[in-house]
Amino acid sequence: MNSPDPNEPENELPTNLADKVGFLGTVVVTIGYIIETIGEGIALSELAQEEKSVEQNKQVNQQQLSDIQSKLDYLINEINAMKKKDDHFRKW
């Protein structure tokens, strides 16, 4: 029986195959990290967009409240003016 010669190409095949499988595993893991990073970037982008939308809605609501307050102030002044006219006519 001949002992296996380490210099024979047949004996190198399992080592090369193990190296290739290990390399492919590393590539797959690296691609997984890249995909995860892209996903986190998308999530952060969506969060920033949502925050921007909320801020815009706040500004719109604040403007609407300001408009309503202005109209209420106008109506209160008109009512007070009508009361003064009514009081003035009642004195006659």
C-alpha cells in the first residue's frame, strides 16, 4: 500500500474546496451586511421623511389656527361695535 503523497493534486482538492466554500461563505455574509446596511439607510430615510411631513402638518395646523383666531378677533370686535351702537340708540 502506498501512503498518500501530499504533493499529489488529488490530495489538494479537499483543501481547495474548503477554501472556496469558506470564501463563498464570507462573500454571502458580506452581501448580507451590505443588504442590512441598505435596509437601515432606507428606514432612516423614511423616518426623516415622516418627521418632515409631521413638521409640515404642524406648520399648516398652526397657520389654520392663526387664521381662525384672526377671524374670531374680527367677529368679537364687530359684536362689540354692534353692542356700542345698540347701547347708543337705546339712550335716545
